[in-house]
Amino acid sequence: ERRPVACHRVAMVGAPGVGKTALISQFQTSECINAYDRQRGKDADGSEQKVSIMLNGEESEFHFLTGSPEKKEEIERAEPPDAFVVIYSVVDKASFQKSEQELARLLDCDMLRARPALLVGNKIDLARSRAVSTQDGKCLACTYKAKFIEVSVGINHNVDELLVGILTQIRLKRQQY
Ligand code: GDP
């Protein structure tokens, strides 16, 4: 008998161009993915995308939410997501500042107490153009009690680790609340 699959809604937050769309596409080709139904992968408006993964013998499904900011805030108020992935680009200082604003906003509306946030620095393959240090990323994450990881969607570095990290954080928070 098949156990029901846990569904987790994950908000992908960040400035335009930091790699949110590329990251979700990369998740969908990840080796930890057990099954992915391409037919169901996208909503009619393209704003929600699904990935299912198997971790520690338990299958979970992610719904990634990537709407416009207005829409996101509506979503958060109506039905908050289970986790927030706040993304910036390490070659774009303004996107890092934007990620700080987003974390502050989420803290203000009390979204972070019962829900995990992960701060993600993307595009570390562009090492020579780096404008945000690893240390600055760590400090920001620490301030908001978020997990921190640097990735490169472009060269598929740490993408599986991030996917597993999101699920692990959601399961840990579930045990606490
Ligand atoms: P979004 O607006 O946040 O959804 O960003 P996109 O996913 O559309 O990515 C914006 C651009 O950054 C695209 O041209 C991607 O190919 C590029 N990009 C995304 N991730 C990486 C990365 O890790 N390294 C590099 N060099 N480019 C990336």
C-alpha cells in the first residue's frame, strides 16, 4: 500500500535574474528525484512548478511558487508556504540587498518562526565577477536564523544539496511545531 505523499509549498524569493527559474528547472532533472510528471509540472499560468523527491525512504512533493511580489504576498497571507528560499546572485550586490529586504519583510510578517528560510547565493561559477563574499552571505543568514548555501545552477554545483536541505529543514520544523 502506498503512503500518501507529503506536499510542501516552497516560495522562491529573489530579484529578477538571480536564477530562480533555472534552479527549478535544475531541480526537475536532479538525480535525487524519484518521479516527476512533466505533464503536471506547470500551472496554467506557469507560476507553480512541481518536483517530487525521495529522502530517507519517504517521498515528498514540492510545489515551487514564483509569482510576482504582489501575488506572493497575497499567497503568503492567504495560505503561507511551508518554506522560503531566498535567492541572490553573488555577482549582483543589489540582489543581495534585495534578499536582505525580503528576509526582513518575512520576519516582520512573522513568517519565519514556524517556517524555515534558506538563503542561497547563486552563480558562484562567475568567480572573477563576485561582488558578495561567502562571509557576507553567512552573516546575513545567521541574522535571520536561515540556512545558508552557495550554489551554481549553471554548473550544477550544490543543487542537489540545496534540494535535500529544503526538505530536511521542512521536516525538522514539522517536528518542532
Ligand atoms: P530568474 O529571473 O530569477 O528566474 O532568473 P533566471 O533563472 O531566468 O536566470 C537568469 C539568467 O542567469 C539566465 O540567463 C540564466 O542562464 C543565468 N544563470 C542562472 N544561474 C546561473 C549560474 O549559476 N551561473 C551562471 N553563470 N548563470 C546563471
